[in-house]
Amino acid sequence: MALRNLDIDLLRCFVTIADTASFTRAGERLGRTQSAISLQLKRLEEQVGRTLFLRSPRSLSITPDGERLIGPARQILRLHDATVAEMFEPDIAGSVRIGVPEDFATAHLPGVLAAFTQAHPLVELEVTCDLTLNLLDRFHAGHFDLAMVKRQPTLERQEGVRVWREPLVWVARDWQSAADFARVPLVVSPEPCVYRKRATEALDAMGRPWRVAYTSTSLAGSLSAVRAGLGITVLPLEMVPANLAAVGEDAGLPPLYDTEIALIEAPGLSDTAHLLAQHIIAALERGA
């Protein structure tokens, strides 16, 4: 049987449509017309013999076959772009300003950024950690090229590309620290904070009283307060330290929604910043 080859440009078109959820925005990003984007997708669907998107005048959704292709397509593009960079752009340089929530920067991002800087040693990364709502304000004010922000999963169109999703859990020193209080003592970040809002809304919906027992601007400070038994906090499941306990309904606490991390890109992004964005998307998708 003759070997089949997938066209890199068609795969890039497919991934960009998936990332932007729009033929028009995909065309803007790739410098092509909407009709050209539609034609490229049609050609790819003919190559793979599968429908990759369901389209209507008001909606665009990826099919199960599209979901099967999206991961391998990102890996192919990542390897292709890394090879091109190695052969034709060995001296890619410049600075990239990126804003990231502190907990995500601590847990998941160091290895991703280290791999990028090893491949492109002349690139300077300026990473700023802050609360999501502050990051969004500063991003829209032009302070960042890229921003990674926490958000609640929803079916509605949202800004940016989802790069990570995981469940949130209540975290306490032990079960007793969460269960034996008339008013739940919370260890939280200052407002505005997505996790703080998620915790208080869940407790309010359950009808369980709460109070802010400790406020810290850093993840380390919050964890120290929880270890000391000052209260409980909310964290992604993978970030729960081994010496603390994830608690829930057994302690009379309500379930929490999953959290997402989205990557958003500023208009007029430099080639260097766009290359970093694609590297982050591909790397985190493999780990999510």
C-alpha cells in the first residue's frame, strides 16, 4: 500500500481553526482569506477521509475524529517548527513578556520554559506572576505579549486557547481541621482571586457559613497557614502537597468545578513570542 503524507500547511490550518474556533480568526492569524482556510480544511478532510469539524452558520465544533487528530497534529507541528528553527533560525532572539498565575508557574511551567530557552538561548523571557484578574488587566493594557489565566470551563466562546484543565479540591492540614468549625476558616489570596471566588460561591450555594481566616499574596504563605491549622484553601488536585490532605464531602464541604488555564496572545505578536506560544500549547497539551 502506498504511503500517505499529511501536508504541514493543512495541519497548521486545522490546529489554528481549533485554537481560534473561527475560520475568520484562523485566516487572520495565518494571513489567508476565510475561503482559503475553508478550502485547506476540505483538502485535509479529504486526505484523512474524516470530517474534522461540524459547521453551521452560528457554531463550529470539533468532531471526535478531529479530537483524535489534534494531539498528533500539534506534535508534528512542534517537531517540524523545532527542526526549522534549528536549521534556518538558530539565532532567533528577542524578549517575550509573559504573565502567569504563581501556582501554575511554580508547578507546571518551569520545565516548559526551560526546554524553550535551551532550544533558543538568545531569547530573553520576562515572567511576571500575579492574580488572574490582575494579569488580564495588565495584558489588555499592553504589558504582556502572552498571558496564562485561570478560568471556569464553559461551552461559551472565551478568550484564549485552553492549555490545561484539572479538578480543584479543598486542602486542609487534616480532616479534623476542615470538619469541626461552625464557620469554615478560609486561607485565600487577596481579591480579585479566581479560587477565592470559587470557594466562597460554593460554600454560599451550600448554605455553609465561612470566614476569611488568613490572606496571603503568595502560594508559600498560604500553604504555611494551612499547615499551621489556620484554615483550609483551594488548590488544583496535582498541587496538593504530600503533607496536607485533600478533603471534601466527608468534611461537609461542597464539590468544586474544574479549573482551566488559557493562553492568550497579544495582537501583533512577534515571531519569537508566537513561537513560544506554540511551544507552550504543544508541551502542556501532552501533559494535560
